[in-house]
Amino acid sequence: MINRELAAEVKSLMPSRERETDRNSPVSMWNEMDRLRGKPEPTTVVIFRTRGCSWYDFSSCSMCGYFNDVNTNVGMENLKAQIDKAYDFMENTKILKIFTSGSFLDRREVPKEAFDYFMKRMSDKVEKLLVESRTEYVTETTIKDMKSYGIDTRIAIGVESSNDYVVKNKVNKGTNFSKFINAAKTLQKEKVELRSYLLLKPPFMSEEEAVIDAIKSVRDCAPYSTDISVNPMNIQKNTLVEKLWKRGEYRPPWLWSVARVLLETGDVEADVLSYPTGGDRERGAHNDDRDQELVKLIFNSSLNQDFRELQEYYERGEKTKYFSHIRNENRLPVQYDIDSFIRKITSGSVKIQ
């Protein structure tokens, strides 16, 4: 379940969790659109500052930079102050998505007292809630406890891939697909909705491999999920993926690949969506030629679950560079960022024997 060499390398890049930050304020709060009740609705998003994911005590996921926002000195009163600010921030929205640097259901990260305070505080304002958790904290006890407050809740789990080899040797998640299934069955038994997060293009995978893996993972997760969010890689600070990217040994996925996954999984029962973080930017999913229209179509199609315009755009789009990249990448023994690799060769910094 753990590749210890990979885990050690990821750990070596993580900064100290001892830092001076505002412990009484969330990392960030904003409003966006999502479809947690079967239609696009304004949704408030809050990232709470906590002591961090319990997985950080050992390592981290290869792409996750949320440890940059943690503070080990966050205490109970700090968490309550953050909750109060989140409450005040919600004005015209009834939908709330909560993120921490780990798991909202982890009692080491969000102690029971803070959890109870949050649920009671939000019960008169929130009609739909989404929170994230690793699989190990999704138990009958934690779910029954959450349900007791009467807020309609969807649990989000970062599956990343249904392929255990990918999760172990590329993502460094410290879990496996059978644990996801067990957690999903617990949620099904308790009649609680599930959003499954999948990662498009972990490190050490070609573009084509990543697309194939994402499509298969969508199909594997669909029987257990209310919806599935396909998250194309974005480059976060102090991560293994950032280190590879800076050396020209990793390229974020193409927007065409995001579209392919959405269009090729439209027949599954769960909703499949994608809101690309950093889309059309260097650190996020992008084509060689910038394409804001494609980003908008991916967002809007996901929100409305109507992919006809995206299909039309994909079919008429100029994808010569995209498929050329895939062919060239598949010929390499290592999955470099092709353009960066060519620049290194032409500059003489890489010697070809």
C-alpha cells in the first residue's frame, strides 16, 4: 500500500508545519457555482486552517500542496473563530463546501467539540453541505453523528484512481480501492451521498495512459457515487509534481484530455464533472494554444450535465498538436514534458548519445 522510497522523497519536499499564520481566519473563502442539488447553484467554499492531514505525519500525496496552509498551533478557540467567520461570510447562499488540509471527519484534525460547534452553528443557514474525508474516517459512527444534525450532506473522497498501482507508486495516497469501496458502502447504507474525486494525469504517466486510467476509474467509481469530479492536475508548491515540472519532466494534462474523459463517460449513471483549477494556465490543464472557450465549455457542461456543445467543439477543434504530443510522448522511455525536453536538447543541456 506504500512505496516507501516515493513516500520519503515526497516528505523531504514538505516545508515545516511550524509557521506564523492567522489561526483565527480560514485560509480562504469564496463563492462559486456547483450542482450539489441537481442543478447549478451559488455555493460558498471555505478552506479551514487546521493542524493538517494525518497522512502528513508520514508523508503526503505527490501532488498535494495543502500542507502549505496548515498550522500545528491551531486550537479549539481558533477553529471556532474560523467557523464564526465562515458563518458570517454566507449571505445569499444555502450551499456550503468545506475543505481542510485533510479530513473533516478526522477527530485529530477537527476535534469533536469543533465538529459539534460547526454543525450546530450551520444548521440554521446551510441546506446542503459537502465535506471531504479520507476513507478511514468514514465509519458508521462518524456518519451517524453527522446525520444527527439534520443537514443534507455529501461526503467527498479523493479516490484519485481505481488502480492500486497508480495510487501506490504515482500518487502516494497511502490507501487502496477496496478501502474506498468499504467507505462507499457505509455511505450507501446510511443513505448519504458520495462525490468521488479522480486525478487526471498523476506523475510518471503519459497523457494517453492518464486518459485511459481516468475513464476506467470513472466507470469503476460510478456504481458507488452520486457524482464524480475529474480533477486535472494543477501544480502546487513544494510537491513532487512541482519538482518534476520545474525540471521539465512533467506536463499538466491537455484540456482536450479533460474533454475526452467527460465525453467518453457520459453513459455512466453518476454525474461526471470537471472544474479545472488553473485551467488554461501554465500550472494547470492547458493546450499548447490557449483556449478559454474550451475551459468555459468544460465548466458549463459539467454544471448543466449537458455535453452537446462540448462534443461539437471537440469534434471540430484542431487537435493535431495534441495527438502529435501523444505519439511523441509514447516513444520516450520517460514521460518528459515534450516541449521542455526539446528545448533542453537544442540548447545542449541534454546530450544525446
